[in-house]
Amino acid sequence: MDVRRYLIVYFFCVFTFFRLADCSEVSIIGGKDVKKLQPWMVSIQKDQNHECGGILIQAQWVLTAAHCRQEPITSVTVLVGSLSLSKGTQRVGILGYEYPKTFNVKTKQDDIMLIKLSKKVKAKPKKIPKKEQDVPPGTKCVVTGWGTTNAKVMKPSDKLQMLEVTVVDRDLCNCYYNRDPVITKDMLCAGNKQEKSGICRGDSGGPLECKKNIVGVVSGSKGCSNPKEPTVYTFLSGRHIRWINNILKKQFNSTTF
């Protein structure tokens, strides 16, 4: 980054930080109910309690965040293609997890995971991009999930929620977070300027959709919808897309011979 751009980002970040310093943490309100069924949207549950969101990308595979791993796997089920947690009917167990050895829960590096379901499900999957798709700052996107609508109660929303967010420049996001974590090219940041709106507990692993394409999954943020710290997403970068395809290819080959 050249000196001029660095100074612009630095002063904008400092100004924004002090302007927002009095804002308290807010919960995932300000979103709205999802009306149209999204058959590929899943709820990852432990003992039938919602923990994380996920994306059905093949009939037997779910994409989510690595920190959403739950143990033991016998207690984990996935609810597929429902707008309501209480009214969902298609529930399936899991066989196991695949996630990068480089995953780091503190730095959020490679916070990505595949879950293999115990059987193929009857739902239309959502295809991931064949190659990396650039998402410039300022792009309007949508995040979807069953995360809590009240930060004090920490109870998941029964109804699937959606919220429009705006992609934030990586350098600016690094400034917001003081490089803790460091926002790399394999991550994205996006937030909502409105107070009292954003993601919270239970939204991890859910999709970030830009122009109807899945470009990332929710990795997390400090607190619930803190306006000073936009949500960090695991970006479906070229490296992450190759990792996904290699896992799926390896599993396919191992079951056909």
C-alpha cells in the first residue's frame, strides 16, 4: 500500500474509531425474516440445539466454519432446508469433519470446514464459485443465519434471518482490529452502519452472499455486532476453493474404488 493510501486509511480509521467509541455492543437485530425457502441453508446442532449455520454444497457435504466443530459427533445433527428451527423436518447425522491443519482459532486463519453427512439429503445444494471472485469494498451483500436476536438472552432465532452488509476494505478492517486478528487475503470484512444490527452467537458458519454468489462464511467478531469491528468472514479465495475441491475429489475417489 502506498504512503498516501496508508495515511488516508489511517486518519479515516482514527476518526471513525473515536466517532463510534461510545457505541455499545448490539445484538443481531435490524435484520428481517427470510421469506423464500433456501434449501441449501442448514443448522448445525448439538443435542438438537442450534450451534452454527452452514451451506449444503453437495448432497452429502456441508460447508461451514472450522470453529463450529462439535464433539462427540454422535451428538451432532444437521437440519436441512428450513426457515424455522422448530418446524424443520429433514434432520441427518454426520460422519465426520474435514478442516485445514493450518486452522487457528485465535488468528481465524483458515476458519473453514467441511462436514460429511451420514447420508445424501433431498435438497438442492448451493454451488460454490469455480474460481475466486473479487469482492471490492463497498459491495452490498447479504448474511443469513439463526443467530440470537438478543445479546443478553443468547437464544437462537427460531426464524431464519437475513441482513444486508457492506464489504469493508481489508486495510481499514485491519485498522479497526489493530491487526488482531490480521485480515489476510483469505478473509473478508463486512458490516452494517446502522446501530443495533449485525451478527451474534449462532451465526458462525453461515453464508455471505454477494450478487447471489456465496463468497464466504461467517468466522466471527469481537462481541455482538460491535460497530467498531466489522464481522470477519472466511473468504472463498482461490486457495480455499482448491482445498474444498481436493477434499471432495479425494472422498469421491475413495468411495468409487
